[in-house]
Amino acid sequence: GERQGHHGIVFNKTFGQHILKNPLVINAIIEKSGLQSTDVILEIGPGTGNLTEKLLQRAKKVIAMEIDPRMVQELHKRFMCGPYGSKLQIIEGNCLKNDLPFFNVCVANVPYAISS
């Protein structure tokens, strides 16, 4: 089953997708993560990039790993030609099956099914 969501993208329940839109939740995640300007962040499941944008404002680099090719396309459209494009690396793939690049902080908004 699928459902219509943010940016007109139909979410795929197979991936357990839910888009983080609440700015209070996003800000709480950023505040509690204690990020430094020198951090290289691995963000798992960036979706449309609402949290990614805040991470890019704080960190040296963000590596966004996304399994859904439609979300990857959305991330490219949203960030790669903008002021944070040089700080963002987008990897299309499954974080449970891919080799991970170097990072020192992991921030994730993952489906509940894989959160343990």
C-alpha cells in the first residue's frame, strides 16, 4: 500500500516511510545531538531532507543514505545546486546491506521495523 505525502510523493509502506515534518521534533533532534562544526554525519533515511537541511547548517559534511530512488532524486533537486551541495553526499542504498563511509555521528529517522 502507498499513501500520498509531502512534495506529492507517494510513500511506499514497504520501506516503512514516514516523513519528519514537525519543526519542533526536528529542532529537538538537532539540539539533543550536540553537533559540532567538525562532525561528519551519517543520516540514515533522509526522506525529502527536512532534517538534512538542519544537519547541513551545523556539520562539516552530511552523508545521506536513502533506499528510495524517488527520495534520492528529491534530495538532489533540493540541495545539490544550493549552498549546501558541496557538504552533502547522497548514497542510494540500504544501510543494513551497504558498506558505510567514514562518519563520527549517526542521526537517523528510520522505520520502526529496523530501529532495534
